[in-house]
Amino acid sequence: NILVAADFNEVKSGRVISLLQNNGFIDSFQLAGIPAPKFTHWTGRVLDFIFLKNNRGDLVVKNSFVYYSNVSDHMMVIVDLKLN
């Protein structure tokens, strides 16, 4: 299994994110079956993601959420995982 979490500084249609998605990586919110956050950056855009590639089929995303704080211009994206 592979997990990629980063401040990508690009929207979901960006080049790097498209490359991840074209190679089998899926956004943590999609895997959790919940709507994507409204924003992860103070500009009102979603620029931070956690992508996972479940190579072995034993990784379950139980939840994914954003911790909204004024500590940074980026919000913390968090994923709750379970290994079967």
C-alpha cells in the first residue's frame, strides 16, 4: 500500500494530481465515501490531499476530514485507516 499526503499547491485537476490519479491513486475523501472539503487553504480552494493506492486490498479508509485552524494558511487533512 502507498499513501501520499502533501501540500500539493494545485487543484484536483492539476498536473501532479492527475498523474497520481492516472496511476491508481484515489483521494481519501472519495475512498471514505464522503464529500470533498469545501477548502483546505485560506484562499477558499482545495490544495491539500491524501492519496492512497491499495495494492494489497487490505486498506480501508474509515474517515477523512479537515482540521480547520488559523495556525497556518493550509488546513490539516487527516485520514482514519484500518488494515484488514
